[in-house]
Amino acid sequence: MAERWARCRLTAELLSDAHPGSGSGGGGIDALVARDRHGHPVIWASHVEGVLRDAARRLRGDKAAESFFGRAGGDYQRSDRQRAAFTSLYTNGNLESHVWRSTAREAFDNRAPKGDTLRVVEYVPRGTKLVGEVELPATELPVLQRLVQEVDALGGGRATGAGRVKLSLAEVTAAPCTVGAPTGRLLLLLKNRDPLCITATATPDNLIPSLSFVPGRALLGAVAAWLIAEGDRDTASLLTSGRISVSDALPLPQAPVNLESVEVLPAPLSLQSKKPEGSAGETPWWAQAKATMQRCDALSADQKLKRPEDDLFVYRSASSGAWTTFRPVRRVRLRNGRPDPEQTDASLFAIEQIVEETLFLAELQGAPEVMKELASKLAAIFEGRRWLRIGRGGAPVEVVDLAWSNPASHPETTETTEKALLTLTSDLLVRDEYLRWRTALNEDALRTLLGSSDIQLKKSMQDSVMVHGFNGTSRLWRMPAAAVRRGSVFEVSGAGVADLAQRAASGQWIGERTHEGFGRFRIDTELPGVTSETSVNTAPTPPADVAEEAIAGCTKKWLEQHRVLAKGDGERKPSLSQWIDLVAELERNGAEAINSRLNPATAGARGWQDEDANNILKMLKALQPEQQAPHARVFVRWLRADLRANQQKGAV
């Protein structure tokens, strides 16, 4: 009998202000709270698991905690795995944060604040509810319920009363999706419930970089691992033996209406952009105004053009018909850990992640009878009742939608076609006669690869890339390989062009390890791409930098013209803490933040009647509402820098 699994909703109601630390600061705040892709506060799953693990250790010891949460290192056997999968705890909307300040005393009997000890920390206010989910075997549900009752605080500063929380657990039932009648081709729409890291290298430094997509080998391994954990090694062998081919799961900029009408592929290397022109002067290049970057499709080797980055993708749907470029959102998260359990101090590192709720499109191909068997064994995954665990740390990924379809259609080519364009939609692994990895293809290599002498290679634009992988069963890195980079474009001609189009339509891919997503290509008569770049997921970085530089220059002049901090002699001016309060209120869209200070009603706010401070408030009020908070935030940064400089001069 198959083991029953439970899906539960974990709710955290804050009974006091909490600080789910992000490890970063900014805007006059030393420690900001962690936020999701929408800018809302979040408590990461790793912290929730760590607190629950500590509770398990207190109750029943280390061995009992390892039996539930898994054991770090060692053989990756079923008994060592953490079977419960947690998502982070998210809020439903943006909240007004609280800002706490603390400082050290000069002495036990002297309450004067000690210099350079002011600490400003952002907190999520009490009463906030954060919700996540957890998937685990039903037999282990009582253990989790007991641990939830044991936890009474989350976040930083728990020993001083911050982050008191009431945790509750409730079992939920997921609405199953319709699997449909299996065919030889399956399209999957995936969504990561938590940030996802697909490690891009086997030798990371302090920053662990992530790929911008889910490679086919990672998706295949996740499905096979799920089947092995369920005790079904025979079905898992259908994937590992190559009887079923799994493509790369490429990100999408939006949810598609029809999966069969969507086309997404890595940006062809021919989709080049103009390099920014240099200029003389003290202003850095990234702070200068730029014209819109135009992209052009060409196989020329023009040195004035810039090739697309590896995280750029092109997308189109049947509804629009036009190609659009986009980049999936990736963020860097600070972490700390102990590679050695006996290590005293934790090591600080950063990890790059694809943000949560990113959509991916993947394709599985195989014989209809094989796909039917796979569908029956993966019914819980396809119906949305279970999650896959993919990437570093096993981020939960769910199937949002699926579609069984016929072989993919490609632009028609005939024997009279003079030339066509072959574009690699995934990395290509191919060896030469000495069994070395090829990093580029010439005409002879292409003919050998395709097994046809009716192909002529005229021009090409290609690059190489290193391919890394990790075997979760052996807990070892796979041997690295060199590949021809995805997005490489080849202009081919000859009688074999029609045969190439037929191979692409029937899923007969080229090179090695094609069942892991390598060697996929498409044949077109025109280059797929766009003539102008538009960003779908994020705003372009250069304009934001230009705006920040302009704000910094403007507020620096304010500081030079107005002395707003007291320097003795009984001056009554706003303190640095009061300026930080102003920034916090403006960032919470406080419309009365400036007016209440221009017309103070309390004795503590009379410092704002100072002429210099009053002029700064009037200049802030004259700005557009959306510009008031950024200007105030940067002005406070200048104030803090000026204060530190004066303190250092006094010390000397």
C-alpha cells in the first residue's frame, strides 16, 4: 500500500515585533527584514526548519532530530533524508514596518549614548500573519504538531522578547488537476514555491552562483529521485536509461493561456546589442544618460556589437506573435553555516537564487506506452498533490498545468530551400575523434554529427560553456564537460536542411546525453528574436543607477548649504534618530510625515522649527510624492557620513 502524504498550512501570528533578518542594511537602517519578490516581509524556510530542529533536539536529542529533519553529509540513503518539505512563510501584502534603535551606555551610571554604537533595526509589527505550507508523510504529522507547540519565537532577538509567535498547523487538501490522455509529448508548467538555486559551478567562492533556468538533467534527476524515494526504481530507470527525454525547464515572463502556443528559448547569440559609447569626464559610465539599446539579428563578427548575456531569453505566444526579450529575476541572499559540525564560528556566504513563483516550461518526450506508464506513476505530481524538490537544498516545485500534445511543429522547409538557420536551444555535448569535448563546430564536425554530407556550413556564431552537475544519490559532483553554448547559430544549406527540420520536429536530437536535455535545436528561415529589448520582469538597472546618482548629487548640495545637526551651545535641531524616523514614515507612504514636522504639535518635535531643518522639509515637500522618500533616505546617508567624519576628527 502506498504511503499517505499530508499537506499542511503553517501559520505564524506574531505576538510581538519580529526581525526575520536579511543580513543586509540600507537607507539608514543597519538591519533590514527579509522580503520576497513583491517586497513583502518573509520568514525563510531554512529559519523555520532550524528553529523546529532545535525544538526536536531539546525534546528528544540529536538522533531524534536527525530522524525527522535528516542528517547532513554521509550516504544519501532514504533514512538520512529530510522527508518533510517546508515553504517559507509569506504575508499577503506589504506592511508598515517598525524601526527599533538601541545604543550602548558610556558607563553603568552614565546613560549618555556611546559613540558609534547606535544600531537601527527594522521589525515586522506584531499582529502580522505569515503563512506557508509543509508536505510530509501522514505518519510523521503528530511529530510536527508537537514541535509546533514547542516553538514560541522566530527571528532575531528572541532572547530579549522579540519575535514571540503563535504557530498553528492545519491540514489542507489540494485541488487536483486533470492529467488527461497520455501521448508521446508532455508539456509541463512548473512553479517554484520557494527561491531556487541551480548551482552553476562546482567550485564556488563566497558567492554561489545560480543558473537562470532548470537544466533538463536537474529536472530528470528530481523526478527520478522522487520515484526512487517512493520505492519505484523500475519507473525511474525509464528516465535514467534514456527512454524518456527531458528538456530544460526555461523560465516564462507570464502565465500562458495555452501551453502549446508558447515558444521560449535562450537568446540566440546573433541577437546582439550596441555597446555603450565611452565618454570623458568624472561621471562614471553607469551614471550617464543612455539611449535605448537596439538589438539586431546578424551573423557578422562586428566588434562593435555585444553578444547577449546567458540569462537573456526570448519569448512569444500565439496571441502576440512578436518576440520579446526578458530576464528571470534572481536575487542574492546572505547565509551562514558550518561545513564542519565541529566548527565554532559560522561561515558567511551568499547564494544566488531564482525568486519564488517563477514559472518554467518543460517538455518530456517518449514512446506513448512509456509516457502512459510514467503518467500513472507520477499521478500525484501531475495532479498537484505532491511536490518535486529541485536544486540546492531541494526547493519545492509544483506542477501548475500540463498538456499532452503531438510532436512540435516547426517552420516548413523544402528541398528547394537555399539556406536555413540552425539555432541550439540547449547546450550541445559532442566529442571529436580523440574523445575530447568540442567547444566549436566546423563543417566537417557538423557533417559527422548529423551523419550527412549534404550539409554545408556557411557562417556561424558560437561559443562554449562548461557543464557541471551533481549526483544526489552518490552525493558527488559529476565530471565537468565542455559544450557548445545554447543560443549558438549556424547558417546551413544543402539537401540535408529538410532532414534537419524533420529531426527537430520528431525529437531526434544531436550529440550526447540528449535525454538530459542536451543537443536540442530548431530550424528557421529567419532568425528568431527582436529588434528592441524590453524587460518584462524587472526594470533596467542603468536608469535606476542614474536616478540614484542624481539624488545623491542633489542631497549633497542640501547638506553643504544647511547645517541641520546640532554641534553644541544648546542648539535645538533634529537629531539623527529623528531624521531616520522621517525616512521611515515617508517610505510607509505617510502623507502627513512632512506636514506634521513643519507644524509641530509636541515639544519633542520643535527641533524641526530650526531654519536649516525647515528648509530641508520644504524642499522635500516640493518634490513629487514618489521622490520624497528616496531623497530623504539618501540625505540621511550623507548625514551619517558627515557625523562619522566629525567624530573621527574629534578623536584625532
